Amino acid sequence: MTGGYIGKVLFVDLSTGVIKEEALDEKICRDFIGGYGIGARMLYSRQKAGVDPLGPENTLGLTTGPFTGTLVPTGARYAAVGKSPLTGGWGDANSGGSFGPYLKFSGFDEVFFTGISPKPVYLLIDNGKAELKDAGYLWGKDSYETEDTLEAEYGKQSRVVCIGPSGEKLSLIAGIMTDHGSTAGRSGLGAVMGSKKLKAVVARGTTEVPIANKEELQKLRMEQIKLWQMPGWSGMSHIDEMHKFGTSAGAFNSAHSGDSPVKNWGGIGVVDFPNRDNFQRDLIAARVEKLTGCWHCPIACKALLKAGEGEYKYGTGVRRAEYETLAAFGSNCLNSNLESISMVNDICNRAGIDTISVGTVIGFAIELYENGILTKQDTDGIELTWGNHQAIVAMTEKVANREGLGNILADGVKIAAEKIGKGADKFAIHIGGQEIGMHDPKIAWGDRAATYWMDATPGRHTANFGPGGFPNHLVNITGLCMFSLYGFGLGPEDGIRLVGLFNSVTGFNSTLEEMLKSAERVTNIRHAFNLREGISELKWPVNPRIVGKPPQTAGPLAGVTADIEAQVYWRFGALDWDRVTTKPSKAKLLSLGLDDVAKDLYP
């Protein structure tokens, strides 16, 4: 096999216990590169349409890219893939930590699960051998306990992904956890893992990822790190700023710039959330006990906190809340109590549930309470009001445990609104069933509105819809962190660096044009997966608050409405997709070598 790939894929039927391995075809690597690219190709080819996302026929995949487990800077990511129980269409989620590299060190590039185990199990992959083992003693444990138990059992050469109680209880906003708080959080894939009675995967091994040209890779690695060490607009380098603050640095300004959503997307930062002082980055940094990072990452943007000293007595080692969590439980809920946000972050990480979605459902519930749609009887006496941090923590616990009202909220705002009724859907902020990222698309840059609406996994704040999103796909499917976009995808020289790293690892001698064509294939096959499920993203309703209908009356976004249709239709032309059916043209599909997709869409 070429460099960057171990060359083996594992297939596990949890219903029968049968485990098989296959060689990884070099053509699929060249065409789809890795990560959710190869995942989408595998699922489109091997899974029929219409399966129940929580049933035995849905496939759950854990996939890596060619950079995963190599010295390419930030090459530590893995992706989870499957049919989403939130949207009914394509689902993928991305995470850092160390599991991705260790999956490859254990002897496999990808592992795919079908079926449902008759009892809780975990998969042990140990130096090329795989075995299902009883997980009854782990069922019910939180994600931290599960990781610690298994890593203690299998030693320093092992890493774990797992679900917490939220995944076991099939919360549709549950994620897949690793590294004490790194979350593959989007698309509800933790519920898919829970539906299969799969508690964890342990990857253990010492297999070395082959590299085509180690000397060239080391040279390019150092060049990339030097680029990140150059001072930016703040005076600090990209590495130094991200290492010290992570993404938490953005929460202070975003609350008033119009970037962060406020009051369940219905408020204005400078009016409704004036007290943002606790979100100053230096105050957040002062609470840090230890800085850390993903496997071999030169940026190392994670942080662990000192023990809570105020009302919330959490211990040392709680993960610092990053931007999305700070915004979801902060400005979105009018909550300025930072200690409470650290607390809910820890609750969610241990339970294994997506903080973006939980913060959204809490803001949704607060607004329902404010409007009399929910009462104290519904909330078990919790005074669910804006900024009431004790109530926010208490309701987060209920969501994590599927207790009381939390049992309804634990499946996301779309389903919760359907169950609650009484006009609750008016306050449910989602697209296609997925809660959206904490960046307001009305702010004047990019095409975030179109991306939230039309990406195959809707509401994705880390994506970019259309040809401008191809670099995002390249970062993801090669196994890089999105923070690599600070050095890739910004111009011709950045593309040249990315191609150089790719060729030094794989030995493919690819061009930037070929790599971008791979990203275009990924865009089209993820979309085709949805079309085959009877989903046209264009038909997903968009809550008018998201795009500013009516526009805000004060603040930086006063009078602003995002022209979402114009953003979408311009990109349809660039992608060669039909403006009504959203089908890619037959000629486009054939030009990308997606002959089977063309046959399905044009029988």
C-alpha cells in the first residue's frame, strides 16, 4: 500500500459477532482521500436507502485520513460517519485527541459496524487483531470512567472512543467521546453507537504509518510550523494565541459583534447581554491549570481547569469550555456566570452529549417558559429564566440523564417542539433537525447562511458550501484539524504546501487540481446520499431568526437580512446542480467518476 495508509479496513457485524477485514483499495484513496470522504463512498456503495438510523442496517464508521498519525502538523483527527438520526440523511462528525492515530497504529485505517449486539460490548483492536468483549461492567459509566478503565487495562499504547450515558439512552444529540472531552458531537452518531450496544472501541498497537518521503515531510513540517509562528494581527503568533487561549478568546468580542447568537437567536448582544466581562480571554486563561493538546499537535489548544472555588465545586482536570460551548450556554442563554458554563461543559462531556445542541435546547426551553408554553410543573419546579445559571445547570443535568423535561429535550429542538406543541416550533432553532453552530450568518462575511442550509450535514459552522468549501473538505478528509486552515486554503501558496505534504506522505505525486477534484467528489457523494434518502436540503425549513427576518433593530446587525437564496443559487451554478431538484448534472457526476451515482439519479 502507498504511504499514509495502513491499507486495511475492518468490518464488524455486531448482530452475529463476525469480524472481517478487507484491503483498502488504492483507487478509493486517490479518489476520496480519507476520513468522511472514504466513509461516504463506503456507505453509499454498501448501504441501501431507507434504513432506520437506529436499526441494525445503519452503518457506523470510524475513519482516518492519510495525515492521521503522521508528523504533518495537526494530523490527529478521525471522523465518525453514518446515517444521522437527527436529519435522516448523511451524518458525520469530527474529533481530535489521540484515538485516530492509535486506530492506525492498531493496524487499520477504518472500522465499520453494522448490526446490533444482543448485549453491551466493546471492540478491542490489538496490533492487527480484533475481538468483541463484554462491556456489561462499563454500561452506565460516564465517558471519563470508561476511558480510564479501559486505558488502565490495556496500557499506554491504547486509546479509547466511547459513549457516555446519553448515547446509551439514545439521546439523538449524543456524541462519541475520547480524550476526556474531545467530542465527535454533530449528527447524533453517539445515539447510533448506543443503538448498537457498542460502548467503546479500544485501539492498541505499534504499527508505524508508512511515509513515502520522510526527509521531505520533516522539511515541510518545519516550514508549516514556522508559518504559524509568525505574528498575527494581535501581535501573537497563531501557535501562541491558540495554545494559550484556544477558541475561548472569541467569546468576549463575539457576544457584541453580532457573531454569537443571543437569547435563542432572538436577542441583540449590546442590548440583551451587556455583561460580558467574565468572557475576557485573560480571565478565562487565569482559570487554567494545565495546557495540553491532541496527539503530537504543535498548536496544543486544549486546557484543563483548576478546581472550581465558587458555587460549582468541580475538581481539577475539567476541560476548558471553548467558543461554541461558551456561546451556547452564555450569550444564547443570557448567562454570564463562567463557573456554571464550566460545570455544564463537564456534565456534557461526561454524559457524552453535544454542547452546541444542549445549549440550544436550553435556550429554546427558557423561551418556552418565558412564553408560558412550559410551566414549573413541566420543569419540575426549576425557574427556567434567562441568565438563571443554577436553572441552566439543573436542566442540563436533566437533559444528560433523560429525566423529566430533559427526556424530551435530549432529542433536540425539532423533536422536542413536535412533542411539546402549542407553537413551540416557532422557537426551535435548527435546520433539518440539527441545531446550528454558534456563528450568526447575518454577520458580513462568507456564505455561512448557505452552508447552514445546504451542507449535507446542516447547521455546520466548520463547513463552507460550494467550491469555496473544497479546501475545508481537504483539511478534514486528510485528517487535519480545521485550525490548519490558518495555513492552508487561503491562496495558491497554501495549496502548494498542502499538496507537498500530501505527496511526501503518500507518494502519489498529485496536483492541487486533482486534490480539489477529490473534495468535489466528496461534496457530491454526501449530497447524493441525501438525495437517495429522499432529502433535498433546499426543502429544509429555515427559521426566519437565523437569517434576520425581520432584521434586528439595534446593534451591529441592525437592518441586516442574509440573502440566503442568492448565496445558495450562485453556488448551485458553480457546482452544476439543478436549482429545483438540487441534482448534480449527469455530466458532472460522470466527470467525477461517480457513474453509479449518475445511474441512481438518472435511471
